[in-house]
Amino acid sequence: ESEEGRIRQMYLAAFSREPTHQEVNAAIEFIRSQASEYGLSASQAERDERVWADVAHVFFNVKEFVLVN
């Protein structure tokens, strides 16, 4: 699955909604940043579990995920 498709799936699972274009772009930017931190290319980042675990950790810390009305 593509990065964008994976991000969309993660948003649906975490927030029960589709991400905005801005959120998708921010997530892709974060993935690129983490890939750089791990010394990975963009294509390696798409398959690296550490990068995607970092994305999941960000989602867990978003107020929208934590707050229950």
C-alpha cells in the first residue's frame, strides 16, 4: 500500500475519519524526517517498521485520540 493509503487507514482506525490533505502532507513530511533520522531513503521508509511505529506514537498523543466526550 502507498504511504498515503497507509496514512488514510491509520486516520480511519485512530480517529474514525479521513485525514485532510494538510494532515496527509504533514504525516508524509514527518515520515521523511524520521527516515532521515534513521538514515533511510524515502523508499526504505515506506517499509521500515520504526518509521511507522513513530507515526502511530504521534497519533496516540493527539488530543483528538485521547479526549473522550
